[in-house]
Amino acid sequence: MQIGFRPKIVAFCCNWCSYAGADLAGSSRLSYPADVKIIRVPCSCRVNPMFILRAFEKGADGVIMCGCHPGDCHYSTGNFYARRRMTLLFSMLDFIGVENGRCRVEWVSAAEGAKFSQTMNEFVEKICSLGENVRLSNLRKTGSQQTAFTINTEKRETHRLVGAVVTDASWTGEGSKVSEKEENGNQMSVVTGDPEAGQYEPECGSQTAKTEESLKIRLAQLLESGKAARVLGWKKGETDYDPEPAFFENKDELGAFVYNDFCGANLSKYMIEAAGLDGVTAVVLKPCDTYSFNQLMTEHRVVREKTYIIGVGCCGKLSISGIRAQGVTGIEENGIEVTDDRIKIKTVYGDREIERNSAMLERCGVCKGKEHRIFDELIGESRDTTICAGTGKACGSAAPDSTVSNAAAGRENSGKDQRFAEVERIEKLSAKERFEYFSNELSRCIRCNACRNVCPACSCIKCVFDGNQFDEAAKANSEPFEEKMFHIIRAFHVAGRCTDCGECSRVCPQNIPLHLFNRKFIKDINELYGEYCAGYEAGSVSPLTRFTMQDAEPSVVTERSKGC
Amino acid sequence: MLKISTDRINELMDAIASKMDLILPVENNGQVNFGIYESGVRVRLDALKTVKSAKDAFFPQSETLYSCSKDLKNLSVTPAKLMDRPFAVFGMKGCDIRGLEVLDRVFLSDPVDGFYKARRENGIVIGMVCNTPWESCFCKAFGVDCTEPGGDATACVVGDGLFIEANNEKGKAFLEMISEVLISETLADNCIMRDTVETVSKDGTEKTALEDDKEQSVSKDGTEKTADADDMEKLRAHKESIRRITEKLPLMSLSLKGWGTETPKDRFDSPLWEKLYKPCLACGTCTFVCPTCQCYDIKDHDDGDSVRRYRCWDSCMYSDFTLMAHGNPRTSQMQRFRQRFMHKLVYYPQNNDGIFSCTGCGRCIDKCPQSLNIVKVIKAFEKEGKENV
Amino acid sequence: MSSNIETINIIKEISGVNPLRCMKCGKCTASCMAYDEMDIKPHQFVSYIERGDLESLMLSESLYKCLGCFACVERCPRNVQPGKLIDAVRQTVIRQRGAEGMTTEEIRQLITQEVPQQLLVSAFRRNRR
Amino acid sequence: MCKCSDTLIPLPGVITAITEETPDVKTFRINAPEGGKLFEHMPGQCAMLCVPGVGEAMFSITSSPTNKEYQEFSIKRCGELTNCLHGLSVGDMVTVRGPYGNHFPVESELKGKDLIFIAGGIGLAPLRSVINYVADNRADYGNVDIVYGSRSMDDLVRYQEITEEWAKRERTNVYLTIDRPQDGWNGHVGFVPSYVKELNLNAAATVLLCGPPIMIKFVLAGLLELGFSKERIYTTLELRMKCGVGKCGRCNIGSKYVCKDGPVFKFTQIDELPDEF
Amino acid sequence: MPRIGVFVCHCGTNIAGTIDVAKVAEMAAAEQGVVFSKDYQYMCSQTGQTLIIDAIKEYKLTGIVVCSCSPRMHETTFRNAAQRAGLNPYMVEIANIREQCSWIHKDREEATEKAVILMRAAVAKVCLNTPLTAGESGVTKRALVIGGGIAGIQTALDISAAGFKVDIVEKTPSIGGRMSQLDKTFPTLDCSACILTPKMVEAASDENITLYTYSEVEKVSGFVGNFKVDIRKKARSVRADKCTGCGVCQEKCPSKKAPSEFNRGLNNRSAIYTPFAQAIPNVPVIDRENCIKFQTGKCGVCSKVCQANAIDYEQEDEMITVEYGAIVVATGFDVINLDKYDEYAYSKSKDVITSLELERIMNAAGPTGGHLERLSDGKAPKEIVFIQCVGSRCADERGKSYCSKICCMYTAKQAMLIRDKYPDTNVTVFYIDIRTPGKNFDEFYRRAVEDYNVHYIKGQVGKVLPESSGKLIVVGSDIIDARHVIIPADMVVLAAAIEPNKDARKIATMLTASIDNNNFLTEAHAKLRPVESPTAGIFLSGVCQGPRDIPETVAMAGSAAAKVIGLLSKDRLKSNPCTAHSDELMCNGCSTCEKVCPYGAISYETKIVNDHGVKKERRVAVVNAALCQGCGACTVACPSGAMDLSGFSNRQIIAEVDAVCR
């Protein structure tokens, strides 16, 4: 413990029990260090994770939250909710590498003055042993308010840069010899498989085309018969890989309708706006989009009666960034031809052929199952697209639309366990490595809010980061910690509501694996509070809005991570 | 003209970095962005497009303007220090450099933005010839020649040689500085120093200055480099091949008829905007990756004892961009969507004698979550123009 | 007297007894099997230690009468453990007397049939420390 | 035109006087800390006032350039910053930067012309600097009519020099009106547009018009009926401004930036712009 | 710009002793928004409050911060002072620099620095306070008393005397509680039934009081003034309106093997029983476990013999929901379980009994008809030994750490009565200290020692050895004469410790009243508010709050009744103004907050919302301020931050966090 180090500790005490316990410790003269400053809140359930992150951001070295013993809460259920929220928050803070001794929850009743002072003494001692909150303060001091790389105008240490690693990138003039990527940079967990992998029954490439045809006919009928005032689907873009979501009002507009392997956008978020228009809107939803629609229905954001859902088969969606990451550029007009396990691309630099899985979206590799959760009719076949992380080959031995047997969202399909493989890999890293990993990833964030605006669960009319209620600079990282706070708080707001549709990672221009935050929360919820899949059926109650008497204590995070 | 073999790039970068800060395309977990050159960093000169343009080096995403401290009653304002040290930005492509010229017209026009001006004066821009233009590039439509990027100096990689030629005085001074460092570092063994007296003319045909410098070609390790003439030939052939490739790219032949200064009056009220804007999410991706977006916001940040006012990028697509206390002139997303493209293709050219505020880099095409972009807007109006004309 | 205080502290340390916890209820003495042979009763040990009167404890017979059955430790409502205190004082006496205690040879002769088995067990236990 | 090193860096200013014009409008007199004016400005120009930590906004400078000792701003309470400003007291400091925007063409087109000032509510503030400027070089201008209306009696911004001095000056007449009859008010009652029609002002004069958007729309229609030409009707527009120098891309109507090419516009210019304000 | 006044209290030397109050006041002056700061000796004194009132008027303050003791002590005092000065009472913030700073830190400089930080946090918070007016809520003019012992009865009588309706809910078939099991009471030795029965009759006949015997409280919801309580009236299987109380059914009932709880299991009772003769209501209850009719379906003797045919086997439990303004907990106490005390052989020998069992034996209506006899062989005991503090004042987990307060007095009473009625019986009492803290208590004890020659031995009993001859060898020690005491006793009476009723914790959870780990309900303030629970509207009467004897219980019952009367006499109650409110511009109507609200205070409506000129129909949350208690669970559940809590708003807490971490 550095000598002379005076930790800054913030204590949130609930007015009825722990604040009274603190007073009792005071009146019985049971001393504890002066570094602890107490903030009174009506109940432990009033402590918003933003307060705790704000305290860390403003230089606190430790934050402790005290509340009544579970069952004794003056508001009867307050501390149960607080217990769940804090457990998930501490688990996330531990996940990004903040030493988990830094935050703690303690239940202190009004009669336990001695316990209060003893807890405070223990906590201060623990924080002193951990020392100053070096990681976060470093981030604040070095990362000045300019973005990480711009030269700050203060002094520049002249030092001889020896041995800067320059990649073996080759840049010869004619015909780009592209440096082979040993690990597909932006598709975190999808490993490029070898060509002769995967044996599938039906020709999927042509299957999507068949689906498109039948979709067009059916949608035209819907518009014709007046059953639907408008149709929400995808419109053909300039090239094959950039279909854009669009509303179609009449038959001839449907000519531009397209449904191909690049239609990755989740259309359920547009249904919020469509709920305001009069007449029925027919919408084309992939299996993973229906989870989001269910969730929006639970939250009364969409109107079921004004929606006609066509569940469309899905063979796993591709993204151009997957193709680009393999150095394929200069694609000619409609030069992409997708078969079920290969993609043939005609480019100005010669023709290329790549593995279909390598361009597939990360979420399709761990698909939750091809069963539509809500639909009025089904068109087209799906094909299992889960990829075993280890072999990279498709594990989909099951029939094309793998049925989801038990209620826990496809525990069967082996692809599902891979969903948390990446989270588990990071959890095994040491706290320091985790912090390095996330600082590095999130330092690329340019605060463009694409992840927030595309997310069907993040559908607030006015986002808390836009208002000045928490006076956060929504647009710029005036404090580098804020990028992390933005992403943690966003993940927290959608915890229990996020259907893991993977849109946030798909749209991130800097390809930050944002889905890790949401999956970490889903994994924790499954482990601590029982298997729960948001949107599995409409009307399900999110784990953060319910509790049981025997929930795990927040200290479970410290025990669990005693290992690494 | 400086030629250095590609596997000695490391020393070149060290040389530059020892003198001044160096910013160049750097890879971080598969994403190539402009970043400061320091040890342990993966340089990716071969990457065509970075996610964010190098605009960040001259007009940073957030930058302190001044901090104002208050003791008891009186306020004291201390402006932030302007950039006073030279720095080099290596590897900017033609579209980025044109983006800088577009920004110059904004920030260097009267009244001059001091912060931007200081960075522009101290910054040395080393352009780079594009090696593999993507299909989303359409810089030719805006008159940007990707083989002649411009900037203070232009670098081009041909075969295993990296050629850097100075385009102006600043570029020349920069090359001299490098060559001194390279000589002093006894690294000059296989790099030929060329001092081109006058700038190489655009079409690169007659280079009078080159002939008489031939005897200066010092090659320490004794391998006699082939005459520099065929280097120049290889360079020209390489540029020619790149130009031929750009012809074949689909979007390069985009026509801008009906935009810029001769935009029809009623384009503002055209019903087409209503159809085009629908999928837009109002996120700020297109504006934050665009090399020419100039809009910024000024906000406060309370540092405890003093208040720091800083400038940060803002996006006209955000809902609170024009929000005032008593209302908002642009309430619907359609108006904001229209404003973005009208500014790029109509208002800016009207204020800056016809130069478009778009350089055709194609970043917004690559990065828009819902695949909306400026090319679709132009083509939509082009189609609409054909129908009812 | 000063050396007294140190020894008392050592005794307190060995026995781990905090005499202040005693509320003078006398239950330890009531539960003591060897009550009659003891000149100083277990509860008095606690108050003597508290007062610092070590001499009379060192000279008292009780040290050798205590069977070490720990009934007093079991019954004490305040968890004062007087039995351990008696052991500690006996240990101090042995330490001060130097090593000329009985040799193992002499002990073997004393052991005859009538010696109760419990005495042997507690004897060995007592001299273990 | 501004002393500071960069247009975005403000100068600290101290509030030397606060006069309460109406329940929600106060006029702040601001000087440099060491005394004297912060900077020179032309009538119609504005400046950015900022309370550190609260916010910054553009306010028109209501004092005339001919006034050498101080600058004045009339501020209506309608947002977070204005609320905070209204809470300040004499001696508090704010930061000011400017002047920004163009100004009424007092030296050029207005010289020697008959002038009509039509103002509604807080709209009188920007016009007041022109009125005082014209007052100080009275000879250069023709006769002057001031038509000023407001919702109610206590919403009338009573700059004393206009009602006392100006009403008495030759070739000048001041017409005040309020929207609805109110006891204690014996002046004209009625909306400004209808009042303008009643006064049958000389159609050749140049009009300087400023007020809430609905009032401008009706007054403009009325003036056109009376035969005024759009060429000679000026107004100031008000949009969200951040930089004040036409760079932050926020206050544009079509290709024109209100803070740089405006805020003073002729209606002919306004017609060319798309109606997006 | 807010104009804040900061007042730093010396609190005599409590604060000034460790904190440099002048420096705190001086640092306060430098804070943004503070226009006046002063330190004074006693802020809560009259002069202190006038200081505040004058400063508010003179400096036109918009908010004040008082750095003093805990807000739980004087927040209302300073709020009233502000109100008297015309300032909204909720523009007052308290910085707790006594309990949480000066009292617990020694180093003066460190404590001063912390006090300054706490002051800064309070100033930062008060700058963002908004004036609040306390809402009003109605008061149901009816009280509920849980527990029908002397505490419950007395409380009910006092409340009904003021004209309010009261309901008593008693778990056992009759009211009377623990006192009805006693024989005589100290110090006046008057017979317990004689003074209790009139009270029970008075309670039964009082038209304001309704008795719900053999009933339990199931669920409590609502808040002070508007409690809604579900009461389960367990099925007695006897029609109360028809039963004449003749008692024939009890005699004739063939099943006699159930142990009588009233007589502490010393004798048995019939399946259909009334606990004791003077039971009120005198209506028997069928104990379904032991009733042959219910177990096997064959018997039915009681319905045959009952002339009033009041027996009704089909009677089921009945749930009723009643609204109350106030609730009094009077759940009483029980004797601790002595199984772990094997040294006294309580579970081995029938002659080792607890004092309460002795009361039953001495009582005329008891199992032995009032004759003092040994339970093993029925002979009159000649040698009785009393053992005090069995389980009390004991630090290990077998017993209780506190002194049970009443054992010394009732043991003296019992000893005196035995010596008086059976002069030839020898009584010995082993004690640690005799505690007789009351009027005529010590004199009563001296009479037992001097007039009735009870042998008091200062010492404890080590062991009680039951011998085959029926004798109990009591082995104790006399630490005054330092002698080993061995008494061959005929009977050993243990003065066992008392603990709160087993259901106290269940009821406390239902009422959200706080409770300590000895299961005694915690009072709002140990000295100043002993009969109220911190939860508003909940009052404590009797031993449920701590060990006490009958006179103190009756006194406490009266005080609890006075508090209840004070509450019920108000027509409108000031409700907590710090309630949640939703900003309709930001509310998504996603009903996440409704799921976490413990009081169901949130409902939804679709209305036209004008968002900066754009009018749209939206589903927005609406908070019912009367129901909302201001816990804040909804504010954190709400993702968009639309839901905020006045008094503890997001911006205020963020400002406090910033001030603390600066």
C-alpha cells in the first residue's frame, strides 16, 4: 500500500437501515477512516449504475452500497432489485477489468452500528491494499480529451522509436497481393473454415432466390387485396450487397423488392414507427428478428393488430465487411454469386472465390435457432448455420430448420454453446489483460451512436445520453472513460431485454465486438437467475424486473473470479 | 524524388518519427485507422481506406478551445495552446487530400479558425497513390485523380520500391530532412536520393531535373540499381494501370449533372426526399467517417475547479442538432436527411464556386448501417429527372 | 510487582482468557468436580488474575487438584474458560521451577492398577504444552 | 474585428447594471473588467454570451455603437441559460465573444431614407441599436416611425429613451399598441399588423421589421398590400447558433448562414432561400 | 442562480471538538451559489433557528444547508424553521457532520477536510432542489392491534376510549395472552386473573372494539393512513352466535390426549376446547389434528350433545380484508427453549420445571388444582430450588445475551407464596445479581428474604442430578462463603429467559418494520420515539419491543394508543412529497417501471404530447403521488431516464457524487 495514499471512497447508504446504522456507529463512537463519504438515498434500489460509474469516472477508488437486509427493506422489495442490479454491474465491471474489490454491497440494519463501522474499516483496508484506481486514472490522465491518436499540444517526449513493428504488408503495384489474415479480424469468433467443409442437402443459394420469388408474389397479393396498406422489406441497392430497408406502397414499387443473402438488417425496429401509421403493415422478418418483435410487443411499442408478419426462411446472412476483410475489393456490378457454401466474386482484379462461412455475420455462426417466434405465415426454408468454434465447420447436422425443443431457446443446438465461447475466453484472461483488451477495443469508438440507433431494444424516444440529465457529452469523449461508460450503461439498459440479434456488432463502423457486453449480461442472467431468452415469447418478464428471495449475493462475483 | 526499398520502410518511418510526430494508417484488431506511429504498432500502408479519414489530424473529434476558471467572483479565460510542432501525416489518399482542401475553404476562410490553421501549417501531408481502388470509390466523378493525390509530397509503391516526390517547398524541405537523417543513419546504402528541382509536371513526361542527377545514385552495397529511368517508367505504368482500373469500377462514371450550382430550384421541395429518407436511423456514422463534414458542437465540461469548453464533431443527422429553447426548424428526419445532401451537393458548391463538398471516397457507402448513401440519392434524382423531363 | 504484570500477561496470552468477561456468576465453581479439594476455586482464579495477585495462585494447591475435565469451560455462560487459566498458571509454575520435575522413570513406579484412567489422560494432556 | 486570438475565444465581461424591463426581459449592461467597451460593433450585430458551465447563446446587441461606455443586451427568460442569466446580479461575470453577423446597412441603403421600425415583443431589442444610432446621426435620415406592439401592457419593453426622448424628437412618432384591452392602458389596442394598416405609412419608406415569426408573416402581407417593395424591407432571423462564424454548419437556411450572411436579411434574399426556418 | 445560506453547528463540543467549524463556514462562503455562511453554537436551539429565519429574510435565500447532526434527528426542525421564514421546507439540506464525521474521526484536520466535502455535497444538492409541497392523503379512522395479550387489550381500550374503532387479531382461541397463565402478580400479589378478566370483558363488550380470535394477519399493503390488511379467520368449527358456552361438549369429547398449550403441556385437554375457564370469547375450538371426527370421520359426539347445535364441521377458514389507519404490534413473548440446557436435566426429569409452569401449578385452575405438588409422583415438595438467569445474560448461542428483567421479581414472588402457603417447605434461590429496579420492588424482595426466610445464595448451580429415589441433587457453589452447596431438592424451578413471539419476524416483514437479530422490533429512536416503528403508521406495544413487566407494558400500551389517537385524529395526513414523476416527452410507455413498483403506483394512459411543436399520441406513465412512497426503484429501471424522483433526482445525486469525488 503506498504510504500517504488517501483513497476516495463513496458510500451509498439507504435512508432507513444503513444510514441509521451509520448514525448508530457514530453515536457509539465506533470510528472508521475519514475517506468514506456517505451519500443518502431513499433505498438501495435508488442507486443507479450510472452513479457508481460516475463516481469511478470522477476519481473514486472504491464504491460501497449499503442497504437493508433482504426482507427487511422499508419498501419491502427495493433491495431485491438492487441486489440483482449490483450483481450484474459488478460482474460487468469485473469483465472489463476493474479490480473487483473496488465495489461492494453490504446489508447493514439500523441496529448494526458495529457491523457498519467494521465493514467500512475492512473496505478501506481492501481499497488501500488495491491502491489508487490506477487503471481508470491513467486512462483519464493520458487519454486527453482529443481522440487517442491526435497529438496533444502539450510537450512531446522525443525518443528514438526503435524496432517499430511494421507488418509484412506487401504493396506491390499491379494486382493487389493481399496479406492473408491469419485470423479474420472483425469476425471475432468465426474462423475461416477449409473449403471442403459442411455437407448440406438443398442448394441454399438458389433457395434464397426461390424464397424471393414467392415473397414478391405473396406481397403483391397482400397489397392488391388491401390486406396490407404497405409492405416493409428490402429494396435493391446499387450493388448486390447493399439492399436497404424500404416501405412499398404499391405493386409496381415491389419490382425493386429484393431478398438475398445480404439482407441482414433487423426490420422490427421500423415497426415502432409503422405502428403510428394507419392501416396494416406487412413486414418480412427473419427468425432472429421475431425475437425483437416479441420484445417490442411486450413493451407496447408495436401494435400486433396493425402488423402482418411474414416469417421468411434464413440461410445465414452475409456482410460486405466479411468479404472485404479477406482483401476482396473492386467487385464488379452484380459480380457476386452465392452458392450454399461458396461465394464466387468477379472483381476488376480477377475472380475470387471464398468460403461462405467466412463472410457470414458473427451472429449467424451462433444462431439461436431457425424457428420464428411470431408470424402470420412462413415463406421459404431456413438452413442451420451454426459453426462450431473449434472446427469452424458447420455443426448443423440437424435438419434445415432445426427445431428448438425446450423452452431455453435452443439449448440443444450445439451452435448455441458457442454463443458464449468468446465471453468465456475473455473471462479467463487476467484482470489487467481484460482491461487492456477493452480499452484498446473501445478507444476506436467514434461515438456515432449507430449501435444505439439500430438496436430494437434501445428504442427510447429520447436517449438518456442526449438529455443533460446525467450531463454526459453524448457526442464526444470529453472523458475517455465515457466511451466505456456509454457502452456499459447501454448494455445495462438493454440487459434482460436484449434478444442478442447482433445488429450492434453488424453496424459498428469500427467493428468493435459490442455483442460481448450484451452476451456477458445474458450469460450472467442465465447462470444466476435461470435461463431466460428475451423475446422468446411476448409478455415475458425481464429478469431485472423480478427477484427471488434466494438470489445470489453481489459478492458472488468476487468468489467466482478468485481464480484469475 | 526519393526511392527506398519496401523492406526498409521501417527505418524511413523511424527517421520521420525521430524528428516529428508521424500519423499513418495503423491497424487495431482488423480496423485500419490513422494513428500515431509508436513502437509495437502495426503499420498498414497497403490498406486502401481507413475507417475514419485523416481529417482527425487537423480537425480533431474533440478539442479544447479554452478553459475558464473562477476564483470567487472574477473569471479568467485561458485559451488552449495552438499546435506549435511539425507533424507528418503519411499515406493520405487523393480523396482525403481533396477533403482537406474542402475543409480549408471552410476553416481558413475569413474569420480564420486559429486552431485549424495552426495544425494545417504545422502538418506535412504526404499523399499516396491508391493501389487497389474499391468498387465503392467514385472519386473520379468529383475530378479527383487517385494516381495524383497531391499534398506536400506524394508517395507511390511500385514493385519493391517506395517513391516519394515532393510537390512543393514544404515537401522538398521534408524530403531533405529525411534524407539527412537517412544518411546520418548510414542507411542510405540502397536508396537513391533525387533532388528534383522543379515539381514534376502533372503528366510526368519530361523530367529535366532527373537526368543530371543520375551520377548521384549512390548504392553502397554495390548492387548497381537499374537506371532510374525505368523506375520512372514503372511508376508511370503503375499509375496508368490504376487509372484503367478506375474506369472499370461501377460508380466512377457517376454523373453530377443537375447538382452543384445549376441545381433546379424545386429540388428542395421534391417529393423524392420523402421516399429516400425512410430507412435512415439518424445515427452519425456517415458524418463522422466523412472527410469533408465540418459541423461541430461547442460544449462545457466541468473539471471541478475550472470549466473546459471544448469543440466536438456534431452530426446534422442528430435530432437535437438545431434544437432551440422554443422549437426546432428541422423536426423530422426527412428535413435532416435532405439538409445533409443539399449541403454536400448544392449549398457548399454555391458558396465555394462549384466545388462539391464530397470527394467520392465511398466511406459512407461502406459504413452506413442501412446502406443509404450519396450515390443512391444522386441516382434517384437522375432517374426522377429522366422520367418527368 | 512489575515482573508480575508481564507473567500475568503471558498467562492471559497462553490461556487466551479475558478475565474482564467474567460476571462473577460462580457457575464454573459449581460445576467443578474437584471443588472440595480446591483451596482457591475456579471463579476466584479469574478474579485473582484480574487483581494481579499471582503469588497466592502460584502457591495454591488447586493447580494440582484440577482434573482438567473442562466442565467449567463448558458451562461458563460468558465463555471465560477458567480451566485454561488454571493450566496456564500451573505451566508458569513448572517453567519457573526449572526442569527438576519427576523423571519418566519415577512416574512409571507411581502407576498402579487403581490410578483412574482419566487421571492419566488428563496428566498427559496437561503436560503436553 | 475582434481582439481575441481566435474568434471562438471569448473575453471576460462584468455586468455593471441590470434593468428589469418586463417580468421576463432584463437588460444587462456589460463592460470589460478593466472598464470600457469590450469591442466595437455595428447596429444589428450580435454577440455570444456564455456563463461557464451552463451554456452559451447568441444575443443581439441592443445598445448603439455610438454609445462609448458600454454594451447592452436585452434577454428574455426562455431557456436554461437565460434562466441562469436572470439569476445573476450586478458584479457577476460572464464571457462575451463577437461581434458576429452583418448589420443593418445604416451607412449605405438606409442613409437619407424615411425609416419605419415595426417591432413585436422582444423584437424591439435588435431594432433599438439602430434607432439609437439613427437618433445620434439624426440629420442623415428622413422621418422615422416606430410601431411597437406586445401581448400585454407589462410585456411592453419600456426603454425610457424611446418613449421619452424619441417621442419628443422632430420628424419622429412612436406608436405603441397591445393585443388585448387592459385596464390602465389608454393607448391603441390591436395587433401590430392591423395597426400598421391603420397608420397608412408612406409606402416608399424602408421598413425594419423584427418580432415573432407569425407577426412577421402578417405584417409582411400587410406591407405588400400597402405597396411596400420587398427590396426595402429588412428583418433579423434567429436560429440555433454555436460558432457564430458560419463554420459549425448549424444555422443555415439553404446555402446562407444566418450567423455570417445574416442575421439581417432583405425579404428579397429571404424569398430565394427555401422556407426552412 | 440559487442563493444559498450555509449554517455550521458547533453542537457544543460534539462537532466543534473535532472539527474546525470556522474553517468549514469560511470554505462554504467560497462555494458557488453561497451568499451567506455562519457557524453557531446550537443551530437546533431557538436562537439558532431564529438565526436561520433572519438570514433567509435578509439575504432572500432560495435554499439553506445546515451542517449539523443526522437529518434523522433535526431535519423536520430545520424544515419547519425554513417554512416559518417563508422558504419552501424542501429547500433545506442537512450535512451530517456529527454522527458521520466528528464523532468517528479523531484527527482534527482530517475531520475538517471531510466536513468541508460533506458541506460541498449538500450545497451541490440544494442548488438543484425544487420546491415541493407535501401531498395529502386520507386517514382511515380505524386501528388494528396484532396480539390479544394485556398489551393489545390495554392499547385497544385506550384507543376505543378516544372513540376510534379498533380490531384485535389474536392467534389463540381467546384473548388474555401470557398474563392469563399467571397466578399472582408482583409486587402487589393480586391475582392475575382478577385484574385481567375485567379488562378482557371490557374489551369484549366495548362497541368500538372487534375481536378476531383464532385469526392471523396474512398480508399487509398500503401505507400510513391507508393500510389494507388481509386477516384469515381460522375455522373454529363452532358457530359463535349459537354457542352458549355451557362446556358440555368439552366434557363429553372422547379425545383427551392433546397436551394443553395453556397449561404449558403439563396436562391434556379435549379436542374441542376453550383454553381456560374465563376465555373470552367463551366459544370452544375444535383442534382438527386430534379430533376423531376430522381424522377418521367416525365420532361427532360434540354435535350430538350440543343443545344449541352450534357445532358445524363444514366451517372453512374465512379471509377478510379491512382498511386501517394505524397498526399496533403487541405480539408479546414466550419462554426460550431449554432443551440445550442438559446440565439442569430439564428434559430428563419432570420435576425440573420453568417458572411459568410453576405459575400454572400454583394456579387454582392449573393442572394440579392449585396444590403445589411434584409432577413425577404428586407429593408435596419439601425442598425447592430456584435457579436464576437460565439462558439470560449468556453470550453463547444457547441463550440470550440480554437480561430478561422480570425473572428476579417473579421468582421472589413465587418463593414468598410457597413459603407463605407451605411454611415447612425450604426454598433456596441461586442468583448472580438480584435486579429489582421499580417502585416497591426491592422492598418486596427484602420481605421475601427477611419475613419468609427464603435462602438466597449468590452463586450458580453447576449440575442437577436426578436420582432414582426421585430426589434431585442440586450441585452449586456459594461464592460469598466459598462453599460447595449440594441440596437434595424435590423440585427445581428454572427462571428461563424470555424471547419475542415466534411470528414476530414474519409480521415485521409483512409490515416492513425493521427488526433486530434478537427478533425484537426496532423502535424509531431508542430514547425519543420508543413506541413507534421507523415505518410510519406502525406502533409497538409490550414485550415485542423488549423485555418488560406488566406495569411497564400497560404504560407502553397507553403511550402507543396515544400515538395512534394522534394519528387517527387527523383527517388529512401529509404524505411524502419526494415521489417519482415521469417526463412525458421522454417516456416510451414500455411499462418496465410498473413491474418494479412495490406499491402499484404507476399506471399508463395514451395522450397527445407536444414534443417541440410535433404533436403525437403516446402511451405515457403516470405516477399516483398518493401511493408512491419514493423508493426510486422505477427511476433506475427506466432506461430513458424519464422517471425521476423529486427530492433525490438523478441530477442531484450526480452533483453530490461529483462534489464528493472532486
